[in-house]
Amino acid sequence: MLRTMIGTGLVLVLILSYAVYSNTLDSEYYGYKTTNESEIIELQSNEEDKANWYFTSREAITWINVTIEGVEAESAKLIIEASGVEWFYSPLLGVEDADFFNCEDGGFSETSESCSKASVHEIIIESSEEQRIHGRVSLELPIEGLGYIQSENEDLAEIEAREIVENAKRTITWNIKLEDRGEILSDENLMINVTVVKHDFVSVEEFKLNPIQESIYSLATLIGCFFLLLFVPLTIYFSALYKSKNDDKLRIEN
């Protein structure tokens, strides 16, 4: 029976691996790669000696990250405005315990929180220590530089991938200022850093699976399932056999 189970399982593994592989020969899914570079922004001052800055971006951007330190006013607000473009912000963005939160699909299932979309976002500065603010500019671009699209062939897939990147390229003027009760604060003792993550098209290739790798995964799964199925009954069998032999030995000795 054990030989039959193992033989049948191996046949199923081979059939499953071939089925998976054959379905990926013409899957119509293509993976496209983009750069995923973080660039430090050099801010320009709107007002001399005031916490009021600006910069202009022209690339395809997924993230804007702002860190500020040294704010003494307890009720200060950091206001970030993108001219003519709406972007996404949530306090959960960039939080270490919520790394999987990225604004897509209106948030994630474990909480009702989601990103708000607007051209202007205001953040209350809670202390003079470093404060981090993360925002998403584009939800279409791949966060890690690798995305997938469905297309008829590789040439069309490349055209679509390039369009995704090109459509995300916008000229945006960002205004960043620090206010307290409607007045712009002095930039004395303030440290502010701004970085953006930008993307450019790199390449596209058809999505495929490795049949050998899939066979190994399937075989490992099969062995694991057989082990779990056979472990309990075999344990009971050998325990009963040991008990029977032990009882016979005691009867002989008596």
C-alpha cells in the first residue's frame, strides 16, 4: 500500500508540474522592471530665514519622504502641497509594524484606515525629535520596481509598461512649510530632509515558471503530507506492538 501511495503521488507531482509549466508557455502575463532609485532633494527657500521651501519634480514618482527635526512649537503643523496633483497620505505609511500598508485597494483588511487623497496634507508635529512623513504619489507604478501586466505579446506589453511610466511623469512643484497658529516659523535650528523614489522603464519579459522547481516543491509537499498522514497510525501501531511484546515477555517470566 505504501509503494502504491508513493508511486501515485509521484505521478501526480509530474502531471501537476507539467500542467503548471504548459499553462505558462503562453500565459499572457508579463513582468516589467523599472528603476527604483531614491533621490535626495535640494530644497529652495521661498522666504529668507523662514521654514518655507519648495522644489520641482519631473520624474515618475512613487514615494515622497520628509523628515524634520528641531521643531520647538507644540502646535506646529507641517503643510505639504503639490501643485495641481493629488497624492496619498496616511499615518500608517512607513510605519514599521505596518510595512504591508501601501494605500492600494483603499487600505488593508485588518483596519478601516485608508489613505486620504488630496493635493495638500497637514501633519501635526508632536515633538522636537525627528518626525517622518511618507506619501504615495502614484499607485500605478510598481513599488519595488517590478510589476505585472496582461498583454497579447511581448511588444505590446513593453508599450503598455512604457506608457505606465510615462503617464506617471509630471511636473510638480512641491511647497513645504511649517506653521504655528497661521504664522510661518523660523528655520533656525531646523533640520529637514526630503527624498523621492523615482522610476524609469528598464525591461519586460514573459512570466514563466520553472517546471523542475515546481516538481521539487510538489514533491516536498507530498512527502510532508504523507509523513503527517502516516505518523499517527504508525506511532499507534508500533506502540501497540511494543506493548504486546512486553506483555508476552511478562507472561513468560511469570
